[in-house]
Amino acid sequence: MSEIALISAMLIAAYLLGSISSAILVCRLKGLPDPRTQGSGNPGATNVLRVGGASAAALVLFFDMLKGALPTYLSYKLNIDSVSLGFIAISACLGHIFPVFFDFKGGKGVATAFGAMAPIGEGLALYLMGTWVLVVIIGRFSSLASIATAIMAPILTHYLDDRFTIPVAMLGILIVIRHKDNIYRLFRGEEPRFTLRNKLKRKQ
């Protein structure tokens, strides 16, 4: 197989894998409401945490990250160049954002993007998770935490393994673009803070 054919095949495979909505499937299996109709309406781990609890959210987070990690790591092992790795990772994220299996209505692609970055090294994964948690604790905004982590990702990557700075920067830009509406709401003071209040009320 030629290099172009291999890259094309990985781009398609990454998109199709990304199109498998973990949030929707996990909620169906657990008998939970469709995350697209509850909470923020975003089929991602954070919203599933709100409407379904920690165990469901952990499953969604794991599988969403796996969708990004598998195609990019396999592509890396196949000696695909770093810029193409970035496009393959973006393809997985686009699958998550516009899933062909779920009417092209998906999430923000944050966990899938971070999953694609994780194989770069344990250090990067820990730094990214630490950044997200720290910003959530300080600001109580899930969207702000995702944006801040996306901005920090290429900077951290440059110091850990600069071969992957460009593909990680590509993913970071995609995440920031996906949060443009959140950015507008943050500036207007209209962005809702991260809370489990709805889940707690439902339990009561």
C-alpha cells in the first residue's frame, strides 16, 4: 500500500471510529436519558456526569479518549509523518463532533483530542488532566478548563517531545474553535458554571 493510500485509509478509519458516540451508547445501556436532550445537551463525559453520575461518565471518558488514541497511535507505529498524524487525530475528532451514525450531531471532541495526545507520553496526559481539573476547581467552568488545557497542550508538548508540537497545536485550535460560543458566553458572563446540582436533585 502506498503512503497516500495508507494515510487516506487511516483518515477514514479514524472518522468512523470517532463517529461511535460513547455518551449516547453508554446512556442507552445504563437506561439513562439521552445526553443530547439533558443538561448542556452535549453528548460528552462532562454532561453524562451531570445526568448519569461518575461511573457512566468514566466509561464515556475512557471510550472517547480511546477513539482518539487508537488511530493516532496505530498511525505512529506505521511510521506516518507527524503532520499527517495531526490530520488523522482531527479526523477522529470530527467523527465525534459530526458522527455519521448519529445524525451528525456530536460533542465538542475534547476527550477524543486529549486521547489522541495521550500516547505522546504519560507526562503529557497527567499535565493535561491536572490543568483541566485545576481550572475547573478555580473557575468552575468546564468549557474554560477545556479551552485552557487546549492552549497549554502544544506548549507542554514542545518541551516533552517537540516532534508532535504541530499536530497537537492543530488539535488545540480545533478545540478552541469548537468552544467559540462558550467563549462569547464567558465574556458576557452568561456561561453556566459546572455543577452536579441536577444529578443531586434527581437522586433526592
